[in-house]
Amino acid sequence: MKKVFALVLVAAIIIASVMANGAQEAASSGAEFKPSKSISWYCSSKPGSAADRFTRKVQGVIDETGALDKATIVVENVTDGSGAVNWKRMQSLSQSDADHTLLTLNLGDVTTMLDNTQFRVKDFKVVATMAQDKKFLYVSKSAPFNDFDGFVEYLKNNDVILGGGKADDNVMFNFLKQKVDKNDHLSYLQTGDTAGTLQAVLGNQVYLGIGKLGTLKDYLASGELKAIVTEGTSRMSGVLSEVPTFAEKGYEGMDFIQTRCVVAAKNISDSAYKYYCDAFKKVATSQEFLDAYVNVYQASALDLVGADAQAYLEAAEKNVIDAGISGKQ
Amino acid sequence: MSALQSLLTGFSIALSFKGILYCAIGAMMGLFIGSLPGMGAVTGIALLLPLTFKFEPAVGIIMLCSLYYANMYGGAYSAIILNIPGDSSAIMTTLDGYPMACRGQAGKAIMSANLASFIGGTIGMVILTFTGTWLARIGLKFGPAEMTSLLLLAMTSLGWAMGQDPYKGIAAAMFGLLLTAVGVGMGGSARLNFGSYSLLSGIPFVPLVIGMFGLSQVILMMPKRHERSKAATEVIHLRDSRLSKEEIKGIVPTSVRCGLIGTITGVLPGAGGTIANFFGYMLEKRVNRKGDRFGTGIVEGIAASESANNGCVGGALAPTLALGIPGSGATALLLGGLTMWGLTPGPMLYVKQHDLVWSVIASLYVANIICICVGTLLIPIMAKVSRVRSTILIPLITVICFLGAYSSERSMYGVVIMLAGACLGYIFNKFDWPSAPFLLAFVLGSTLEDKFRQAIVLGHGSPMIFIQKPISLLFIILLLICLIVPAVMGRRKKKVS
Amino acid sequence: MQRNGDRLKLEFLLPLCVFAIALLFMVVSLKNYVFIKKSIPGDAFFPVVMSVFVMIFSGISFVKALGKPIKKDIHLEEFYPLLAVVAICAARLVIGFFPAILVVLILWFKLIERFSWKRTLAISVPFTAVMYLIFVVWIDIQFRSGLLGRLLGF
């Protein structure tokens, strides 16, 4: 009985080690990568959210263009820990899983990561940075000012409450507090999301809010709301083409633009990483992506992949750390 | 074009073969998922939303909206049969539905729920149709101060649920409020998560409810699982579920009142089906002549709860469609889904996408009819479930609870919370602490803190804002009346006796 | 664990535990977070206020409960559903979720309810299959395969 047991145990160990070695060999052989099973794509936001829409739109474009050789992509919305559980999971994937797992990571997520966890962008391999959603300050019709200069002047002697949503909106408030609010008159109403801020502005609870074009374009077009300044170094197009940037107004450094990125685990194999970078480059520059996401949500296209994308996101992270601008409020 | 003409245009699309087919598919999917324990509107839409992306936009949108509506309908079934609310908006339904099922009246309870849901839902839809945009703008008047006062007023109504020892009830309610502090604080940094990444997103409500109501119920059933009541051995036919004239006379006015309350509650920012359900039940308990029998298993109790949460659908859709501001957690998901389909909810929606919007509203009416028909036909089947022996039902419900908790969070975190909730529910039961105030306070807690803090910010640090805002002042006065009057009446009674 | 006529005088235990949790929350909140800053409630405000209320009312319940027995019996078999969930959680690491569910259901019906094999399999297998169809095939929830599944390439 003992002999039989020992034999079975030895056989199991041999089989397991052969399979493990086989997997390693396949990984290190330098052979061209092709997905051998379904690809898990994690999104740390709930279905229907902005990050989820981005993820699913890109998934749709990939399916349409066959960019990942018709591999099945399974999007999973795992919202535990505001994304922290996903970040932790990505650190402990096996080689095979690492080659078949992607994660949507926005710049707003990076702020949360910096504030609440030990993880950093260097703990991931950035596959692509694909789009940006610029934010802007807007005012209601009943506001006592209707442009940025008027706001700055008004703020010198009067209390103003700014409405904002989550982490990346908090960054804009912190920026304004540091650079614009000389007399400590600016306070912040954190509403939780863009819709909550919109509600506060429309309901005349506040008259200044932070928003994104995708949600507010109809309000801007109808004149019910007015944008007074945008972030970034270049002006937005369309209905916001007349709106100046912070940089134009002499306030440098408000470049914390919500950037939509796709990352992989740090231990992804080189061949798999190259494969995804090439595929996402094609997707980011495709007309299908422009039609499905960029034009629909009034975003800006960005098509950095691989080392360029990694450098971009790490630089953005460094800016946040250096400027002391975090998502905490 | 008048609202009625627009609605008729919408019906011309919704009543096409494809429209009815996909509406029916969405309604049945929503009914089924909504009836799974703990898998209510928010979780149901989150799970089923990706499925709708496989279809073309017009039918995808119709399917999505009928799915959302039917989720509210379906939540009553597991509440009645298993005492596990299908959604947080069906918690109050368990209070009267399950006792009726235990008495062998499961069919009647479900029929009451169906009828009340139909009436409440219709009221919500009619109000949405004719006053949607106007109602949405009225809802904007409810700012943080108003919402805080309203929620505090709601908290006083928990008094009825305190049980015999009010100190235990209050302690349970306050404990529920305290636990909502776990997660991320107002400034975005971790709070009371004790180093756990999972707890950064707080304690999720769905697995907690599955544990406290579902699994703990199963645990308590274990010693009695071999007992079999007489009611459980009788065969149930559809005709046995018919409501008497007196019962219908009780249900209809209750449903109308609570449907209106639900619709108005749905318009309020961040209120949603759970609060609508709660308000409807509480207010009806006070005004209904059978109010003192609420909680013992009467059709009016079920009607109050179900008509309110279905009425809430129409109310919550008003700000969602007209302003792009979701009225509840479920409509927030719906909004995301609608945006995926190219709909841009907001001031221009009714102008730019007129036909599509009205086909959505019309599809809700169609979904309402489909739900009541399907729900009625399912009564004998569902009633049979209530008669399955406990020896078989217990392990099966345990597995359903496990899968529901896992699915709601897509991770074992949900299961851990469910186990914790089950232990808590079991302990509460053994020590005679009421669970209902704990859960209801838990539901209200995070909204209460959010709104309170926002109100103080808007008041520039002064709590006087609660009195300066007229609507808030009205609620504060009602709150004081609710607190003082029972105390004074109680003292007078003591003096007299 | 059923004790007839000799009930455990532990009714004070729950209010004591709740009191302790509230005290912990209050101490941690005051130590780590801001209570009020410039008249605006900080992260510590809500938990501290709620903790105070919890401590007051659980304290009163504690005092009232001293020396009183728990009114309801505790039965060992009440813990079986919890054990079943824990067993599924453990077994799924090796054999995956749905095989674990099937195994636990079979063990339950055989060992606890003492059903016949025919009846056990007639309930367990179709039920597990239906759950699989609903949650995996239809709703598309991803359930990770266990060790065995990964070795077999699933």
C-alpha cells in the first residue's frame, strides 16, 4: 500500500514538473505569442461607468478588427477595494495567466493607488494609453461671474464652493486651492460623480462645477451651462474651442487629464507584451476606435504603446507626486 | 407634439414584433434574475447589461429598460417564498409576504405583489409620461440639506421595528450606521479598512443582505427542518391564488397611495427603490386602518412595499432621461448602458432622439403587462417551491446564497461578507436583537453621511442650513413631531391608566 | 449544545462585543482621521458620533442583560450550512467551484439527511447543472478553476 502511494506521488510530481517546465519553455523559447485561451480583462469600475464604457468599446473594436486573432475577451467588473484588489491580483499571476490578463487603469486610479496602496505604475507593464477625457470648470447661468478672470477676481473677496466628483476632480480642486485661491475662500463639495455635480449646479446648490464634455455637451450647447477654463496645454475642439486652458491663463501644471490606459502584469512574457502593444497600436489608430469611442464621448485620441506608454504614465505619476497634488481632499 | 401623441409614437415602435419580442425577453430575464435571492435591480442590471450589447441599439435599449423594470417585479418572489429579498427594495415585502407563505398563502401573496407592482408601476409610468421633465426639475430642489432631514425623518420611523426592547433596536440601528463608515472617507482616503484592500470599497450591501436574511434564515430552519406544516402538503392551483373582493379593495387604494410615494421618492436624488419601499411601507402603516397588523402577513403590507418600489422606476427615470442625472443606483447603471447605445440623456434627449426615448417609455408599459401576465402564470410553480421540504431546500438555498454573494462582487469577498452577515443575523436572532433596523440603517447610512457633509459644506460650516432651507425645515418639524408626540401620548396614557 | 432548563447566562455578550467594536472604531478614527476642520466634518466625525450612540445604547443593553440567560437554544446542526459554505470555499481551490458544490451537496444529502443514492444524485446533479447554466453559461460569471482544473488545462 505504501509502495503504491509512493509511486503515485512520484508520478504526480513528475507530471507536474513536466507540465511546469513545458510552460516555461514555451514562454522562454522566444516563439511568437498568440493567445491560447480567453483573455481576462479587468475593469475596476461598475458596468456602465466611464471606465467600463471605454473597456467595452475597445473590446468591441478588437472583435470587429480581429486585432487579437479572434481570441475571446472576457471583461470582468471587479470593483473590490476601488481597484486595489485587481492591482494586488495582477502582482501574483502565473506566467500563463499574466500573458492572458489585461487591466484598465486610468490616471484617476493611479491617484487612488498612490493615496491608499503601496502599488505604483512600475508594478505594471503599460500596454497602451489610448484616450484622454479632459475636464473643465463650468458655471451656471446664475453665477456672479461668467469667465475665468471673473472667477479669480470674485474669489479674492467672496466664498465660492466648487462642486466635484471623485479623485481626478479632487486634483483640480487641490490645484485651484494651491495656485489660485490666495485668500482661502474656495471650498469643495464632493458629490461623488459628474452627475452629482451637475445636479448640484442645476439645483443652484453651487454655481461652479467640474465636468467632462461627454456628459455636459448638450447643456453647453443650449447655453444652460458655460465652460470657463479647461485643463491641459491645448484647447479642446468643437463647443469648447473658445474656452481657454489653465496654462493660457498663467496657471501651469493642471495637466492631470483623465487618461485611459490598458496595462498588463509585470511578469508578462516579452513576446506577449509585444503582441498586445502591436495590437493596441492598431486599435488606437483605427477609424473604428475613433468612431466608437473618441467621437462619441468627445475624448482625445492618444496612441502611445509599449515603452512610450510606460514612460508617459510614469511621468504623469511623478507629476502628481512632485506637485503634491493627490486625490485626497 | 403632446406627451400622449409622443407616447403613441413610442407604442408604434414598442408594439412591433421585434419590440415586443425583445421587451418580453428583457422582462423575463429581469423577472428571473430579480427573483434570485440578493440579485436585485443593481446586481441584475450589472450582470445582464453586457448581454444586451449583443443586440442592435433600438432593441438593446428596449430590452435594457424592460429588464430594469422587471427586476423590481421579481424581487418580491424570493422575499415571499424564501424570506430572502431579491433586492434591498423588497426587504419590507418579506415582513408580510413570508408569514403569508408560511400559512400556505404563498400564491395569494405573490398575486398581491403582482397586482400592486402593476398598479404602482403604471402610476410611475403615467407620471413619467406626462410630467417627466417637470418632475425632474422639481427633484433638483432637493439638495443635501433636504435629503439629510428627510433621511433623519425616515430613521425615526424605524421605531416600529425596534421590537420589545427599544435599546437593542436603537443599538442595532446605530451599529448599522457605524458600519457604513468602513471604506473610503469623504476625502478619498482609506477609512477604517484596517489595512484590507477589499474593505476599501466598504461593506457591500447585497452579500450582507443575502447573509443576514438568507443564510441566517436557513441556519435557523435547521432544527425544524423535519417539521412539515399542513399548509405545505396542500396542492396549490392558480384559482387558490385569487384575491377576494375585500382583499382587492384593500390592495388598490394602498397601491395607488404607495405608487405615488414611490414615484416621488424615485425623483429624489440618490433615493432609489430601497428607500421608496421603506417610505411606502412606513407611511401606509400609519394611515391604513389595518396598520397595526402590518408585519403579521396581510396583503396590504405586501401591496405597500411592492407598489412603492415599482412606482420608483418611473420616478427615477425622470431625472435620468430628462437631465442625465440618475435617480438611483440602478438608474446609474442604466444611464451607462443607455450611453453605450448612443443615447445622450439630458435636456436635448427628448428633442434629438424623440422616437427612441418614447419607444423606451412605451416599452415600460409593455413590460408591465408582460410581467403581470408571466408572474401570474408562474404562481403555481413558485408556490410549489414554498412547499418543497426543508430538508431539500436548505442546502439548495445555501448554494444559491453562495453563488449570489460571489456573483454580486465577482470575488470571494462577497462570500466572506455573506458569511459574516449570516453569523451576525444568527447572533442577532439568538440575542433578540432586531435585524430590520440594522439593515435599514445600513442602507441609509452612507447616503446620510454624504448628504450631511455636503449640507454642512454648503452652509459654510453652519448647521443652520437645515433650518434656512424651507423644505428641510418642514422635515425637521415633522421629525420633531414624530419624536415628541408619541412620547407625550405615552405619558398621557400612563397617567390615565 | 441545546441546554434545556440550563441556559447560558451570556445575554450580555452581544452588547459587550458591539460596545467593543464601537470603541475600537472611535479610537482608530480619532487617532487617524480629522474630526472637524474649519467647521467641516472630517473623516472621523461620522464614525465617532455613531460610535458614541452605539456605546450608549449597547451599554444600557449590557447592563440590563447582566445575569440573564440567552432566551433561545443553540443547536449544533444550525452550523451545518456555514460549514457547507466553508467546505465549498475550501474544495473549490482544488476541484473548482461547481464540482465543489456538487460534492458538498452529495455529502450533505448522504451524510446529514441520509437520502438514498438515487435521491441524492437526482437532486444534486440537475440542480448543479442548472446553476452552472444560469451563472456561467447565461450570465457569464467567471469562476476560476481549481488546481486540478488548471493542471488539466481548463
